Amino acid sequence: MNSMITTTTWVHRGVAAQFPIKYDIDEEEINRISKLARLQLEDAKGDLEAAKEKVETEENDGDSMDEDGDGKQGTDSKKQPADGDDDDDLKEYELDHYDSDEVDEDGEEVTMFGNVKSLAYHQPGDKDPYLEIPEDDDQEDREELQILGTDNLLIAGKVEDEVAHLEVYVYEDSADNLYVHHDIMLPAIPLCTEWLDFPVGKNEENRSTGNFIAVGTMDPDIEIWDLDIVDCMYPNAILGQGNTNDDKPSKKKKKPKKANDEYHVDSVLALAANRQHRNLLASASADLTVKLWDLSTQKCAKSYTHHKDKVCALDWHPKESTVLLSGSYDRSIVAADMRTPEAKVARWSVASDVETVRWDIHDPNFFYVTTDTGIVYKYDVRNTPTNPEKSKPVWTLQAHDDSISSFDINPTIPGFLVTGSTDKQVKLWNTTDDKPNMVVSRKLEVGKIFSTAFAPDPEVSFRLAVAGSKGVIQIWDTSTNGAVRRAFAGRVPDVAPGYDGEVHEKITGVNQNDESDSSEGEDPEPNDVEKDGWESMEED
């Protein structure tokens, strides 16, 4: 089985509905699905017509060549059916009456519901025994779907045997248990996910908050799903050309190849929700644009062209709520105020393609950049270079030999960072006093690492989700690692300064309640950086 997990996103405790509901199709939902299906059908018809035109063109070219004497005529090279052959085939398989209703011995037509008299009958107002679920079964289903207030959700974008879907996990920290609660089918390979608390789509007017996930895929549209509904068939909303939130949805136009101001035309590589202006969602695409979406209207409010290559990373400033950080394969990082798209932006350059960008949530005067050559840069936003090519970081860290595909900052402890790489290693760093030291390195048997994310709640902030090319997730309780306890003594729960004890390390996977340790070698001392050293850069 070939599978991989490309992206993960945590959901805070207490956000998910205690009893998620089963998908319910009402008249409004049927109309919405009909619109989506009609757009998909028209798109498929367009592709079919294009394919037919291509075949006819090739055939015409071949016939023209035959008429010129370069080959046999097409009419002679193919066996033509004799007159009546089609009729004989129809009679043989009775296809000439395929749409006729059968007639019973009394001469009455037997239709699809011809045996309706034999069905069980119940009085008006009574429960239909075929449709009603027994109360015991219904209660059992509810209990299986139950999510406790102490549980976290973890959303993973997964590809398994060429089938793309989201897996919605429940993580029970007290029981060291991780399991799949339900999954959501996707139209294409997921590349990024972002949790939203702003109600979007169905029944949005009846609530002020929600539990949604936005998904960017290899397709240009962004899908938004309600995590409190299971077995859902279609997303709550679609941002892009597939949006059906129009009063009079028009026929879907042929997909344009050039970027525009209304929707993306290529893969969506990054998403970032604005936590202060909850109706705003930023997206970055391989079409070289960054777009700002208004979730209340499901329309693109602004489109930006700050980069000259694929835009792959985004992050909103933690305090200056209108400032967005973006990174691109053009090896540049831009900090721009989204209210003034034409204004001059702050720009920095690095030596190779950008992989991730992140503001330092503990001190937003700084931000981090990781690259495909395994380097982490830390920049001071107050020192904006007049010439981006001469950007000077606070420090540079050669963290890995291969691309740093994932990066995160511990939400509780300043200076506690994690990097994940395609070299299959995840590394924890202590950057206190701007002197990065590697705390510990692990291979967690997830393959090439595509996602590393600390849990968002203070009670579980030491839990680290790691996923990659093997299609599995591991939850590593980093507070049970000896090197981590020594490096952050006094900030690790129940550990006093000077603690020198050891506990058995806990790593939890799906259906894996036993403790495991997949480390290679001994934990290095905090100051043992060797080839993972850092280079301090003095200020101008």
C-alpha cells in the first residue's frame, strides 16, 4: 500500500462538538449539491468534447493522407457493418425494448415499484420499521462518535493508493490513544490545511463560531469542510471557480491558464487564517499569486503579485493583524500590509528556495525562514534591507543536510523549535539567547518528514505530531525525553530546575497504546551540536 501524509493541523480542546452529527440531506443541501454536480458535469463534458475534437482532427489528418495516395483509404481499412447488423444485435440482447416496462400475466405493467402491494404497511403517523433506527443502535453510534472536552482533533491530509482524503483523528492524551474518528474524501492530493472557527456555508447564519477545515490541493479550488459533520458528501463551501454561492450560478467557464484577480488557476500550496479578523483567509498558489478571501461572501477580496515564482508559505503577524508574511521559490520573503497592496513591501532574500516562514509568536519582531538546503534563518523585521540581496539574518543554522519541509515553534516555551526534513529526521532546538543548540534528533519511522506540529493547548504543548511519506502519524511527548527535560527544566511540567532523572519516552501512534522508542543512538548533550552548528551574524 502506497500512502503518505502531506500536512497536519491540530484543533484546540473543547472546540469540536461532543456528539458530531451524521450528514443530513435536506432540500437546500440537495440544491447545493445539484449545482456542484452540474458544474462538475459541464467540466467533464468540456474535457470530453476537447478529446473528441482532438481525435477527429487526427482522423481527418489521416484521411487526407490516404486521399493523397500515401496509404489505404480509411473506409477500406475498417470493416463496415452490413445493413441490419445493428438491428440483429438489438434483437439478440433485447436492447430494442430496454426502456419498455415488463407486463405481468394479467397484462399489467411491472414497474420499479410494481410490487408495492407486497410491502409492509404502517398506519399514518407510525414509525416506518425500515427507516427508523432502533434507539439502542442510535445511542451506540452516538457514543462511538463522542469527543470529550479533553480531546484534541488532529487533521491529516493523506494520499493512499492514489485516493486523496482527510483523516480526522482524536487524540486522548490521558490514555495515550490516537485513532481515526472519520475521514473526508478529496478531489486531489492535499497540500495544506488550516483550521477555521468562522462559520462558512450551510446554516452559517445560525451560528457565530464553528469547527471547519480549509484544504488546499493540487486543484486550484479551496474546499472548506465542517468537522462536526461526519459522512459528508460535499464541502460546505468552495473558494474559487467551483464556488456555487451565486444566486444565478452560470455555466462553468473553461479553466484559464493565466492568473487573475478572482480565483487561483494552479495548486494551492499554503493557507493562513487571520485569527483577529476571523472572516479572512489568505492562500498562496503555484500561479504566483497570494489571494485574500472573505469567508462571509466566499469571494476573493484582493489578489497580490509580490513574487515571481510559486508562493509556498504564509503566516499572519500575531499582533499586527493586517501584515502577512509570504515565502516563495523565487528565494524571497515579503512582509506586506494587506490593506495597501500597491504600497512598497519589505523584502528579504535567501540563498535557496523557501520552504516555510513563521513569525516568532513569543516575540513578533522576529521571523524564521527554512529552505530546501536545510538552513534556518532568523530575521529581525525592524532591520529591513534596502537591497534584499544583502539581507542579513540574526543567525543562520544549518539544521539538516536536506530540505527542511516542516517547522514549528512551541506555543508555551520561547526558544523551543522543531525542524523536520526529507532526510527523515526530526530535530528539537533550544535557541535561548540566540544561540541555537540541538537538543535531540530522532527518526520516528514516518519516512521523509512533511509535517511537524506542536499541540496548541498549554496542557499538551509538549506533544509533537510528526508525519511523512509512510502515511503514519506519531505523537511524541517530548517532555518525556531526558534531553528535553534537562534543556527546559523548570518549564517542563512537574520538573524542577536541576532535575536529572529519567522517564520512559512516550511515542503514540494509531492503535498503538504501548510505549515505544525509535531513537537512533544516545541523546546528545545540549551543547553537542557538531555539524548542526550555528553561525551568529552581528548586526550592521
